Amino acid sequence: MAQNSKQTINEMTSLDLNQQPLFIEYPTLDVNFELKSGLIHSLPTFCGLVGEDPHKHLKEFHVMCSGMRPQGVTKEQVKLRAFPFSLGDKTKDWLYSLLLRSIVSWNELKKIFLENHFPA
């Protein structure tokens, strides 16, 4: 407690990125893994505009991610980590509005994405 009292107001109110809760519960990896900026910049973008096809987006996303599979990391883990970078505008807002830690697998994220953007 004494340590907290020595923090400035700015430090106490600033966002701690290490403690920021996310909507995705990422599985723990045994290897050091990060998405390369080249992959992130080459991902297709889905913004949720009229006429955009979420199925086509997922196919293009799959093609881009299939080229990257580091040792010890599954293709599902790559997709789960890369998918938020493929969304823009209101679709990214939708993703960030999901309940904290409500997504635990790529299939679950893909399913909820399609349910929201291509309702039956």
C-alpha cells in the first residue's frame, strides 16, 4: 500500500497496457511470438460497410495468415492474434465492445464475427 501512495496522480490514472483486460483470452504460448508488421499491413480490412462480404474477408484473411506459422504456434493462434488488426471502423468498435475475455478460440471468434456481420 505504501508503494501506491508514492505514485503520482498521472501514474495512477494512466493505462497499464500489461494489465489491460481484453475481449480475447489468448492461450499461453511456450515460445516468444509476435506478429510481424509486414503481415499486419498486408491483412485485408473489413469495416462492416454495406456490400462487404464477411465470408470473403475470412477467406482473404486465411490466405494471408496461412503464410505465417512460426515454430510452436498453431495457425489458430496466429489468426486469433491477427484478426483484430484486420478490422476497421465500426467493426473494430464492435469487437472492442465484446465482454472481457469472452473469446477463447479462433473458431469462437469467427463464429461470433459471422453472426454479427452476416445474420441468418
